[in-house]
Amino acid sequence: MALAGLALLTPQHSGASQSLGQLHDELGAQQAHESDLAASISHLDASIGSLESQITLVENQEAAVRQSLSADRARLASLEGQITRERNHLAQLRRVLAKAKGILRAQLVSQYETQPPDVVSVILNAHGFNDLLEQLNFLGRAKHQQQSIISVTEAAKEAADAAVKRLTGLQRQVRQITAQTQVRAQALAGMNNLLSSRESALASARSAQRAALGASQARSSALRQQISHVEAQQAAARAAARAAAAAAAAAAAASSSGSGSASGSGSGTTSAVPSGGWAIPEAIVMCESGGQNLPPNSAGASGYYQILPSTWKLFDGTGPAAYLASKAEQDAVASRIWNNGAGASNWVCAGIVGIS
């Protein structure tokens, strides 16, 4: 009955081992995925940081260009005001010049149409020498004054014409500068929009990858909990198998002891002999592994004989652990460890089932 109980426990160990392997594989895949996501997020962080620096630089350049554009526009408005004033002044000078020329023309016509006074008549009509000098000076000053007005007005008109030309050329130059600055400001604004759009796209991608990383980390945590749960179930199953095997071995030992007493032979020699196709007594195997090729337990022991990796290597086992080798190799290594019973102390279950 005890052996039948062990047979019932065996599929649970095998199924748990397979499930545990799958869980470890999935956990490894999740961890690799997390590593890839973390590296991608780090790369995105660097790219976003670089873009932010570029955006700051472009924004500073755009602000400087727009400030220059405002100054150019203010200068252009000032020039337009100066040109308007100079043109008004020029129009006024032209009116003054036209008026002065009209007066001078009328005087010339009058002089031409009337008989010019001779010196004798001026002297005769003068009321004394002082009056004579005054009339002569008056005629001279009047003519000189009209000529001076015309000369000054013409000079002022030429200066006003030159000012209008100079200001018009300067206005044209400032307009060109303003247009160029406007184009540059628009180009910088477009560049800034492009960089901002790219930064937004990268930030969205980073948010999505962070969410994926969080989900993967949550799944990894759940897998670790499942692995711990399965390992606990395996440990409990192994303990139950060992207890059942110990009980079966004790019952077999008691039966063998009664039979031996009746026949007059000792029980210790019979129980210490390998049997059941095992390299060591079957009772020890059943206590240790329930006759199953178990994966490593918490101490690292594995296989049919629950051999530690260090012991496996010491007795020339191939590979890192016993459960990865064939049963034939495990039998050979276990036989060398058993050494005709001298190495029985290597198995805890030997003492449990009464073999030493």
C-alpha cells in the first residue's frame, strides 16, 4: 500500500517539474524583455534630452531674431516718418521757391516795360543826399534780397531732394533687412515646431515603453510568486514521498526481520543489499526521491539518488547536476558513492530506514 501511495505522488512531481521549467523560461523571457525595454527607455531619455537642448537653443535664437525684427520694424516706421516730414518740407520749399521766382519775374517784367530811371532824374527827384543814398541802397537791397531768397530756397530744395533720396534708399535697405529677418524668424518657428513634434512623439513612445516595462515587471513578480509556490509544493511532495517511503521501508524491514528470525538469518545484511534495479538499497531510493528523477531541491540535490552537485562532481559525474544525466550514469555514480555500504552515511534516508 505504501508503494502504491508513492506511485500516486510521482505524476505530481513530474508535472510540477515541467511547470516549474516553463515558469523559469517565461521569467527569463520577461527579464530579457525588461532589459530591452530599459535600454530603449534609456536611449529615448537621451534623445529627448538632446531634443530639449536643441529646442531651447532654437527658441533663444527665435527670440533674438524676433527682437531684431521688432527693432527693424521700429526703425522702418521712424524712417517712414522722417521721409514724410522731408517730403512735406520739400513741398513747402517748392512753394516758396515758386513764389520767389514769381515775384522776381514780375519785377523783371516791370523793369523791362517801364523806363528805368537814370542817375540824373534820381538825383533831381531826391530830397537831399541822404534821400538819394537811401533810394539807391533800397533798389540794390531789393534786388539782392530777391536773388538771395531764390538762392537759399534752391539750396534748401536740393538738400531736401538729397534727404528724400537718402531716406528712400535707407528705407529700401531696412525693408530688405526686415523681410530677411521675417523669413529667418519663420524658419526658426518651423524648426521649433518640428523639434517639438518629434519630442512629443518620443515622449509618447517612452510612456508606452514605461507602461510595457511596468506590466513586464508585474508579470515577473507574479512568476516569481508562482515559482515559489511550485517549489514549495515540490518540497512538500518530496517530504511526503520520503515519509511514505520510510514507512514502507520500515514495514518491509519489520516483515523481513520477522522472516529472518524464523529462518535464523540476520535482517541487517539483507536490507543493506542493493535491490529493485537500484545501485543502493531500494528503501533509501524510495525515501530520497520516490524513485523519480527529481530536479534540484533547495539544497541542490537532484536525480533518482538525490546527489549534491559537489558529490556528483567528486565521484566523476558528467554535467553540472545528477538529474541531467541518464539513469545508467546516475546508477554508476551512486554505486561508487555507496561503495558496498561504506558510503551509506551520504544519504540521510539510510538512517531513517534503519540502514547504516
